[in-house]
Amino acid sequence: MSIASPRVLSLIPPMTQLNTPYPSTAYLTGFLRSRGVEAVQEDLALALVLKLLSNEGLLQVREHIAAQPLAARTPLVQAFMDQVDRYLATIGPTISFLQGRDPTLGHRIAGRGFLPEGARFDSLDVYVDEDGGDPLAWAFGALGMQDRARHLATLYLNDLADVLRDAVDPRFEFVRYAESLAQSQPTFDPLAQALAEPFNLVDRTLVDLTLAAVKRHQPSVVLVSVPFPGSVYAAFRIAQAIKAHDASIVTCLGGGFVNTELRDLTEPRVFDFFDYLALDAGERPLLALLEHLQGKRARQRLVRTFVRDDGAVRYINWVEPDIAFADVGTPTWDGLPLSNYLSLLDMLNPMNRLWSDGRWNKLTVAHGCYWKKCSFCDVSLDYISRYEGATAVTLVDRIEAIVKETGQTGFHFVDEAAPPKALKTLSAELIQRQLAISWWGNIRFEKSFSPELCQLMADSGCIAISGGLEVASDRLLDLMKKGVSVEQVARVTKAFSDAGILVHAYLMYGFPTQTVQDTVDALEYVRQLFEQGCIQSGFFHRFACTVHSPVGKNPEEYGVTLQPLPPVSFAKNDIGFIDPTGTDHDALGVGLKKALYNFMHGIGLEEDVRSWFDFPVPKTKVQRHRIAKALSSLQSA
């Protein structure tokens, strides 16, 4: 089969983000158009949620529940049915409010009498004022009515997501949808079994949306990008629907999940759904595939692509240079309904909210990571190992083009770690052009970020940065090859904070050889960083050993023994290990997360860190004012 002039439809599958489009289709669509290919895009993640959380969708949910035995209803489902008329009356206006179309409704939502309130609103009890006043006054004050209303409206949507999970699809989540079917699953069996089941309401809605998109655009090629395990099940449902509708449409799967977990794929059943799977940066493989489909390139000259031949999986990689980062073109959001995204407010912390609040144009300062040494990271994979930059002029040209197209000036730089030299020249170029944007992104807390550079970044529009402190222990930071120390992190983060830039710290627990003492000491460092105003937000991740990381490749260097993997024909990423310390990291994780949640709300910063744990832990060995002394010594110098 030869396609004379391919028309490419790129799809974002559920679930990714609801406040802003996941950028993969914007990158690919912009690149393909720059090469003269007819390319369009749709966000089925947003479309699915808007369809389910509509008056029509909730009526279908009600009908589905009513057809089930009364005894099958959970308390959440029964609470929904008890107030279903109020949900039907409020869902449309609330969605419109979260899309920014009807801000005056915020007054009614904030008054707590408009929305029906389910179990998710119980979280507000944490903030009950001792004098009986407004429990959210501490967070929003007298002038934060819109934010207060958006937080309440977000709780309302989370209640409805819980109802969908309990009543319709036990796998349903706004983010980690059916994640367990794909994440590090050695075989395709669980996913195949789920895909063979009859459609539920969520499936039927997604299939209808998929076929409507196909009818609208009449593509000959459909690209589906899966960044996370939580978008894999829906991606396969989409491909299943397309193949049932028209088997001649070529389907191709790519994205972060494929690049990370399907590198050793041998499962032929995957190709009942997708004709091709492409690895790593998609530009070169896509050009090769389109040339092949047009009859201009033999199949054996595909690039980084899996196919099925005679019932067996075959990997084809004709070696050609990748498209240079400077030549990939400008992403385009054309075709995506930018005014329909939902500005949510899950957490009250001002830094943490950036991930779900507001629509950000996502852009990359450089491809890959300039450091690429961290022992927990997948440094052997292309998205980390191949580092390429572009000039500040090229980057700001792209920024100007995106602002002109979208009319929106917020940017999230999604680099693994944006290089300080590039941020310096980028900031200078933004200032020189007097381009008024707001931006944030991820960095390494390295000493190159001087107070002067931090101020320059702030002057150019930087409002926040995130970076990995990981385990706040110099011994473990050295073992991780982070190239930073705790005191250096304190000085850099303080410089950002002093420049008015919010700071989020990625934190980690459960790293090989990490003891209970290490964990308690790390939490004390984190407490002091919050206390001194160095960081405003953070998140504790449980360390997971992956097969592509230095720990996974050379476990003996980190004092651990890997557990043998079962035979793998589908996904391979996480791998279990035996740590001779025998530390119960899961038990410690509860206290760490509790402490951090309170620190982010300014609570408990004077407490002994041992108080956050439900069992005895050793006293910290870190001096009570270690960070304050490190900062004062810098100032005196």
C-alpha cells in the first residue's frame, strides 16, 4: 500500500493534563508542517473529561448506576445519587468557571452553598479555624475569592472522578488512568484482557470521540503519543477503534512510555493495534516512515521502528543522524481548543499549583541533559544522553511565534535540567527584546546560579524553578553523582527565593544504602530549608531502580543486589533490588510526606522532625541551625 500524500493526525490520549496540552503533538505537528506534511492534532484526554463531566455525561452516569443493584453502590456513589440533581445543575457552570469563561460564578462557589460537597471536601477539615472562622482564610485571605472558588471546584471534580471510578470504571483516574495495566508489565496479558472486555461508559465515550476525530480529519496516518503508563490503556483503545473503523489507516505509537519501557518488545499482539512503534525523538523516524508509506523508502530503511513480520516482532534501525534540535521547528497548538482547558487548583501551595493551574506553552530549552550523570536517572536513553542546544535567538524566535499564535505568554520549559548558560543568554535576549512573558522550568541546583544570574532570570520573567535535592545527605548526593552538596543547594535556592522566584525541591527516599538515620537527617535539612525561606514547595518520591539507570546497570557499585526479572515480552523498566540495610522505607515515607505537606503550608517548622513518624526513630545528627549558618557565612564572605 502506498499513500501518495499522507495526512497525519496526532492524538493525545487520556490521561495527561487537563490544564494545558501535553506538548508532544504540538512538537510533531509543528515539525511535520515545517517539512510540508499535512498534519493536524487533537487532545482526546481533554475531550473525554469534558464529555464525561457534562450534563449529558452525568445523565449517562446516573442511568448506569440506576441499572445496577442498590447493594453494589459504595457510599460515594450513593452520595452522588442523593444529590444528582444538584450535580446536573452545577456541572456546566462549574466547568465554564474553571475554563475562565464565567469568573463571576466564583462568588457563589466560594460561598460553599452552590456546589454539592462529597468526600473530597473532608480535606478542608484540616484547616478549621480555632475561632470558628473561615477555614481557608489562611490560604487565600480576603482577596483570594477566585482561587478559593477554583480550589473548591477542583474538589468537586475530584468527587465526580471518584464516582466514575467506583460506579463505572475501577481504573479511572484524572492522571494515572489504568496505570497498573502497563507500568513495568512483563507481559501484554493484563492489557489484552482489559481490551477484550466489553466497553464501559468511559470506553464508549472515548471510542465515539476517536471516530468523530477520524471523520473530521480523514487521516491516512494516526500518531498516538503515550508519555506515561497512565495513558497506555486509552491509547490502545483508540487504536482498536480506528482499526475496527478502517484498517487501512496506519497507526503508530511513540512517546516517553515507549522510549523507556518497550525497548525490548517481542509481543506481536501489540501490532493488532499499532502498525509501527517508534523509539526516542520522533522526527527522524517519522520522516522515514512517511517516505516508506509513500513508496520512496524501503521498509528495511526505517529508523528506530518496531514492526511485525510473519507474526514476529522486528526492530529496524537504519542509522541516520537525528534532526538537530535547532532545526525541529516551532511547536504549534493550532487545532487544540486552548480556551477549553481547565485551570485547576489541587494544592494550596503557591508553587505546587503551577502544575495544574493555568495554561502553559510548553517548550524545551535544550534536548537532553547537559549533566547526565545522576545514578538514579535513565542516563543511557536518548532523551537524556543526547544533549543539543539552540541559540537564544532561535529560542526567543520560537517564543514570539508561540505567543503570536496562542495569545498567551506563560511558558513552562520542560527540560530535564535547563543549562545555566542557556538560561543566562535566553534571559538576556528576552530582556533585550522587551518580551513580557512568565516562565518556569527545571534545573540543577548548581553553583553557576549566582544571585546575579537568579536576578537576571527574574527580570526576564522567571517566576519559579524546580530542581532535584533528592536525598538531603552529602554522602548520598555523592553516591548519586548529583554534583552538589546540601549547603550549595541551600545557597542557590536562597538566591532564587531572594530574587522572588518560587522554588520546588524534588526529594527522594529509599535510595540504596539509605538508613533510617539518613532519612531523619534529610528531613531535618528539608525542615531548615523551608524555615530559612530557601524552598517553598517539595515532593518526596520513592526511589525506583530502573533497568536503564546506573544503579540498574551496575548495582554492585551501590551496594545492592538486583532481583531477577521474569521473562519480558512487553514492558520493562522498574526492577526490584535487595538493600542490605533492610530499612523499611515505605513506613518512613508516610512520615516524610506528612511532614512535607505541613511544611508547605507553614505548619510545624519548629517541631522536632521525629514527631512526624508514628514509631521511634533516632534523633537527627544535623545541627539545628546548620543551613542558617551556611547562609550567614556566605553573606559575611
